[in-house]
Amino acid sequence: MFGSKQGKQERLEQYQQLLSEEGLTPAQLAAKLGVPRSTVLRDLPELDESGVKLDEDEHGKLRLFRRWW
């Protein structure tokens, strides 16, 4: 079997860390983590389901959503 639940959880944490530092496209995330872009696209909805909200700019770069009020 490919991958593991532990590996996926580590990836989800890495996404959060990377996206808190800078805006990245799914392709850039994939390159930084050494996984296929399709893996990133499959993982991103799980971040949302776990309560991590992402914001996408006009260039397709994602970053952690932060409210300022």
C-alpha cells in the first residue's frame, strides 16, 4: 500500500507550516515536499475539513487565512 496515515498527517502539518510563511501554489507545495501535485490537490480539502482555512490570491497562491479585526 502506498503512503500512510502518519505520512499524510505529517504532510498536512507541513502544508500549514509552509503556508504560514508564504503564499505558494499547489505545484510549489508539491515541489517543496517532493510529492506529486495531484497529492497536494487531494490533501487540501482535508485541511479545510480539519478547520484550517486557506485563502487563494489572484495568482493561485495559497496561504493560511487570517482575519484581522
